[in-house]
Amino acid sequence: MEKKVKKLTFEEALQELEIIASKLESGELTLDEAIQFYEKGVQLANFCKQKLEEAERKIEVLQKQPDGK
């Protein structure tokens, strides 16, 4: 979790999110650790959502026909 979220690619963020989910599901973290991982997970999930929305907007622009439909 050393990289800043904004410097990650979508794929890297998703991979980190999967690791965090696995750690949280393990039940082996202290409460403080779980909270830290949860906070990072929320940041990563928001980042991934933003990236997907950006990609969706780009696809919509590319799919528009020259007449704007």
C-alpha cells in the first residue's frame, strides 16, 4: 500500500483492493489495522469507480456518430 492512489493504474488499484478485501476477511487484523485497511479500500474503490466512469464517457464520445446522435 505504499503507492499513492492517484499514481496507480486501474489494474493496480483493483489488485490492491482485492488484497485488502482478503486481509479484512481473514479476521486476523487488529481493529486499528482493519480501520486503516478499510479506509484505503474505500479510497481505492472510489478511484476505480472514477476511472470506470471516465472510460465510459470516452466510449460514449467515440460511439457518437458525426451527426451527434
